[in-house]
Amino acid sequence: MLDKSAKRREKIMVELSESELRYLLASGYGLLLNIPKESLSTYTNFNASEIGEFSKKIRRVMDENDISV
């Protein structure tokens, strides 16, 4: 069994579409710029449904790899 520090270094392969990768980078950058929550979907070009679907996809990957938030 891996200790927590080793688990954090473990690599996980995730496939993202081009738009998902753009969303991931834009939302992270938007947080750094303090973009208001109400404007984030405009800033990232993902609507609320797409944000929800992407979040579910990433959550599934985290669950499959026993990663907590």
C-alpha cells in the first residue's frame, strides 16, 4: 500500500478534449484573476451543463483512483 506522499506523486492518465483542456486552463486562470462566479461560464466558453458534465467526468476519474477533494 502506498503512503499518502507516494500516492500524490502517482501519475494518472486522463483524456481531455481540446475544449475541456481550454476550460480547465481558463477556469484556473479565471480564479487567479478573481473572475466572478457569474462570469466564469462566459470567460471559459462552457455553459452550466458543460461545466457539470466536465466536473462529473473528473470526479469519476478521482473516484476510480481513490483521490479525495
